[in-house]
Amino acid sequence: MASDRPDEGAADPRPDDATPAGFPSTPAAAEVEADLLLPDRQVDDLEAQPAGQMSREGLQEGAVRGAVWTVIHTFIAIPVAFLVNLLMARVLGAADYGRLAFLTALMEVVSRMLTAGFGSAVIQFGAKAHAAGRTEAVSRLLSQSQGFRLLVVMPVLSVVVLLFADVSTSAMVIAIVFGIVVPAALDGAVACLTIENKTADGAKIALVTSLATQVAVVAVVLAVGTPDAVWTIRLIVSGAAVALCLVPISAVYRRAVLRPVLPTGMPTGFWRYAVPVGLASVIGGLVMSRSEIFFMNWLAAPAAVGVFALAFGLAGHVFAPAQAFVGPLVPAISGLMEVDAPAVRPAFRRVLRAGATVVGLVEAVAVVPLAVLVPVLYGPEFVEAGPVVVALGVSAGFVTVASPVVAFVSARLSAGEMLKATSVALVVDVVLALALIPPLGVWGAVIANVGGSMTSLLLLTRSELRGLGITVSLAMRDALPCFVGAALAGVLMVAGDVTPGNEWLRALGVAVVGGLVYVAVLRVTRSGLTVPDADAIIRALPRPARRVGPWVLGLLTGRALDAPGTS
């Protein structure tokens, strides 16, 4: 289904619009341009490449265009989704909101199974082949992937939904058709967007889909007002939107998607990567998502399920802008390893610094104010969700900072590392959920969610740091702003609870104090962005945002350059 994932594009490896507006176009300007993913690039002749092979600059431009449009989509769609979510919670109440969360989580797992492993392998092998100009190999791979989805994935997942979704017959038919059959038939187009690095087109499709979904949901909530009806309309819109992904991809790849063949003769190493990554993706999705809802549906009261689901969703909304930066990096990193492997280490550190700085700011100024306002916005049924928002928000912040690690591990095709890390994390998650949800309710689910997420990310991060030759102390310095923001969120939550007065004034007060203290700590510790980091981000901003962008990023810039010898 259409999502915020990186998009892909035309067969032409360097389309006419490859240079975004505002980017240096003259040789003189190019000589002083600092890359977003390639911090210390020297502008010289690249080594000879096969015809059609993408250059470092091509990968850079695709990632930047995708990041910009993904952020635009996020800043438009998230406020709309927030308001619609507010309406749903008010109309449905905690118990029915919990049922909607359960049904949605079920289809999230099904959707993940539809694309896990096999889909990841198609993207990784396809992105590398496309970056190298091997169009015929990509076309063959897309046709084979469609054959596998239709012959294997679609029947299996249909049985899963039939067994576990307790809904009416009409809703069941809609779930299978729009949640499984349509995505299985056309999901190769979504993968092709990522393969071709057309992330901007994918973000535009995601924006249209998101807005259409919210309009449909509002109509159904007001007209029908049941969780099953909301679930059904979401599936219809999102399933139909998959077809839109056929439009921007190249004609040769579109034909390949629409002409499935038997999945025989896959590329060397394909299944060796796909199988463990598939298991790791499904397991990792259970660890990182709100899978605790399944245990709560069994072990806790329906209202508690709704409280946890609301808090988890709000934490996701808060960090969506930061997470939007990560998606377009996946095809760029995969291609970067193919054409310029030495640039990966500085790229990793730049992404880590930028992510930690943005996440720390969000933790300091947004998480606690939102938590303070939960009872006012959502009503007394959700009063318990306030502190839960802070706990899950801080956890989501660390997940966001570490999420590029998954992109780097995937680009290395390190499937075994992913499988081991996610398997251990799932065991931690399940044990904590079974042990703590019965006595603690919502907080048992929170502890299980945080424990599983942190276990997976710590194991993957340790492995990737070792592979890149980055010390733990260096990584901790790059990620310091995230720890600062998390500490401030905890202190501000306590202060907000004990401070009397109007909730809106308290929310404003903790936001202002959090922002001022955060910026001050960055200056004192000389952490946050470097000047080249800020310059690279400014160039990626849309023109209107460049008026305030330098001022905001200047506040978050703690040092001029990285320490010598550490890049």
C-alpha cells in the first residue's frame, strides 16, 4: 500500500528534474557544495561506470528530493491525522477505540508479512542493480516477485485474516480484497518506487492517500460511528491507492509488475538474504509496533487497550517529522555502498547527529505539552494516557534516532544480524508482556514495548558500530542531544504535574522552558549539529522554509566542525 516509504521512479537513471530547485548548478557552486550523505566529498571525476550507472550525486539528489517531499507530506498529513484521531477517540470512546486498534494492528501484521523479507530483498537487490544500470535484471526481478506474491503470499495471508479477524462477512471480504489481494497484485509498483529512488513521487502519493483516507474516515465516524466501519473504509482507500504507484514508475518496470512470472531463477544470494530478513522483519515489526495490544486484548480490560493505543499513536505522531527523514535514505544508502563504500561511515555519523538533534528538540518541547493536554483533548476516559505518552514518546525518540541503523544493516545485506537481534527482542517483549500486563495493565504493556524495542536497537547498533569502526563513545557524543531531550521530558513531566493552573498555560510553559534549556545544554556541551550538517539540511529545505531554517538550525548547531580524526 502507499506509504511514506521511499519511492522509486523512471528507468532513466538521471531524469531531467534530477537537480532540485535551489541546488548549485554551476561548476563553481558545485565545488563548495557539501553533500547531505557525503560530508567531505571531493568534486572530481568519478571512476568509470557502466552505461546508465547512477553516480554519487544522483543518489544524493534522489535522497534529498525524497526527504523534502516526505517531510512536506508529514507536516501536512500528521496534523490532519491528529485531528481525525481526536474525533475518533471522542466518538468511539476508549473501549471501541481499543477494538479499532486491535483490528488495525492485525492488518499491520498482515501487511508486514506481505512485504517482509521477500519485499526487502527485491528492494535491496533491485536498488543495487538499478544503480548499476542493469534494467533488464530489475525487470525480471519485479516479474518474479509478483509471481511469488500472487502464488504464495496472497493465499496464506487470506487464511490468516479469515482465522483471526472477528468481523462481519462483508467486512471480511473487503479486508481480503483491499488488504491482501490488491496489494499482492500491485505491490511491486511500491517496491519499484524505492528501487528507482523516486522518493518524491512516493511521498506525493502518500500525501494524497492520507488526506483521502482521513476524509473518508471522518464521514464514516460521523455517519456510522463503529470501529468496524472505520477499519473497513481505511482498507478500501489504502488498498486502492496502491494502483497510483504504477503511474510514476518507468514504463519498462510497469510492464514487469503487470506481467508476473514464476519465481524461479532468482539472483544468487537472494533467498539466503530474504528468508532471515523476512523472519527478522516480521519479528522486528512485532517488537517495534504496538503488538502488546494482542496481549492486552486477552489479558486487560478493553478500555486499557484504548488508552495504550491512543498513547502509542500520539507518540508516533510527535516523531513522524523526524522519522520522515529516514525513509528516503534506504535506497540512497544501498546505492552508496555499491558506488562509494568509503563514504558510508561519515554518512552514518551525519545521519545520527541530525536525527539525535531533531529528536532531542521534540522530546524537550513537544512530548510533555501533549501529555499535559491529553485529558482536555480526549476526555476523562483517556486521563491515564498522559504519562504513558511521555514514556512511549521518549522510547519512540530513541527508536527514531537508531532507526537509520536498520537502513545501514539492510544495505549491507546483514540478514543474520537482524534476525538474531529481533528474535532476542521478541522474547524480551513477550516475557515482559505476559508477566506485567495482568498486574500492571497499561504500564505492563509500556514496559514490554520499551524493553523489546531497546533490546533490538542496542544489539543492531552495537553490530553496525563495530562494522563501521565507530567507537561507542563517539556514537554517544553524536547522539547526546537525544539523551538531553529525554532527561528534560522526564523532569518537565514531574514539574507539569505538580504545577497548578490551566492545562493550556502549563503546556505552553513546559514547552518554552524545555526549548530554552535544551538549546542552552547543546551550547554548553558543544553537541548537536556541526556547521556542515546544518548547511546540508538547509539546502534540502523548500525555498519558503529557508528564511527561518538557518536561524533555527543555528540554535541547534553546537560546533563548527567535527573533531579532527573522528569522521
